[in-house]
Amino acid sequence: MADLKRLPVKYIRDRAKSAYEKGTECYICGDRDDLDFHHFYSINELFLKWCRKNSHIISSAEDIIDVRDDFIEDHYKELYVDTVTLCKYHHRERLHKIYGKSPALGTAQKQKRWCDKQRDKVK
């Protein structure tokens, strides 16, 4: 991937983000400022797994542009449904402190349950 000037995941996000349905408040606390859109399934991890499964080698911007629509179609649910809007505090300072910057794919349901539990605590 030496010829890429950006991470492959950024090309995917550029293409996919126009269809994101980001909420107007934090799912957990209701804050309306500094909101982030969180994917329970790490796009980067999903893409790497998808490339291995489909024998795609990404070494240039053209390579990623050629396959990103197929990836988005194959992972529609993970990109658009399995998501949540969080304030920066709950997203970066809490969720990613627990699950890491690029959470393992196997933690998606745990992240969802964590968000639900945090929300119940705030109520």
C-alpha cells in the first residue's frame, strides 16, 4: 500500500458518508454538541478481512476506488445500520478507551450493549 497517500478506509468513508444517518444527539447522554458517528464494526478491520476473502490487493488509489462500491454493497448493514451517534466524550473518552482505536470485529455486540447500559444509567 506504499503508493496510497491515504489509508484505504478513508476512500471508503468518502464514498459512504453521504448516506450516513447521523443523529442530532448523543445516544447515551443526549448531548447535541461535538457528535461523532460510530460504527460498531470497524470499517478498517472489515475492509482488510473482505480484501483477504476476495483476494484483493490494494496498492494504489485506483485499486481502492475500483472495489469500494462492492465493499459498501457487501457490508451495507455494518456501514449504515450497526452504528450509533455519540458525543465525543462517550465516543473517544469512553468507548474507544475500553475497546481500542480499531476494535476487533468480535466486539461489535459488546459495544452495542455497552452503549445501551450507559444510556440506561443516564436515564
